[in-house]
Amino acid sequence: CAWHGCFYPHSVVDFQKGERQLNMDYSLANTLAYNMAGIQNVDCFYDMNCSYMKNLRKHIGGSNHIQIPMSICIVPRIGICHVHRHKKECYACYSPLFIKGAGWVDGEIIETLWSMLNVVSTSTCSMSSPH
């Protein structure tokens, strides 16, 4: 959850070699499979949603192991901290400031939780620019 920092079962993944889309696919599919009865719209915050969501349904549709229900409408968003580092077009399309009720979602709740876990904090690293 981008606002509260809660984790869904089987949704936390390790990006072993950068941000591999396969790992994100697994995380998103497991999140959307857990306790989603009656939920039709999901705002999905991810640092690289401008490129990630373009082919999501296509490459998940070809998988025998993970699936996302077609009935769920996924609205791609990029948190405030990252959207300003993207192209100007990304700001208008993906910024949470344009979502009614979303407010200032920084999209960095995971990073703030990691900071308290010094044991694993040394395994985190910066990723390259999405553009």
C-alpha cells in the first residue's frame, strides 16, 4: 500500500539485477489476487509505470504462472518523488496530484520502512533514470 506501507502476502520481491519486469509482474499479480472481491479499480504506484504498464496485459497474458483478472482496471501512477524526474508528459499522466482523493503520495513508503531495518539496508541501491 503506497499510503500506509502494509504488505500483501506474496507481493514483496527482490530485484536481483535492477528492476526486472518479471519480478514486478509477480508482485502485482499476487497483490491483485489477494482479498480483492468487489474492487474494480486499482491505482498502481511504481517508479517506472510510464514504460511498465504499456505491455503489462500482453506479457502477463502469455504466462501460465501468473494472471491479473481482466475485470480489474489498473490505473498506472508514479509517486511524487519520482514523477518529477520523468519527462513532462509523465507528470500530467501519472502524478498522484491529479487523482481525486489521492493527495501527496510520495510512493516511497517502502524506502522509509527499509531505513529502520539496518540489517538489510546495505543491500539496497539506487536505480538508473527511467528515461
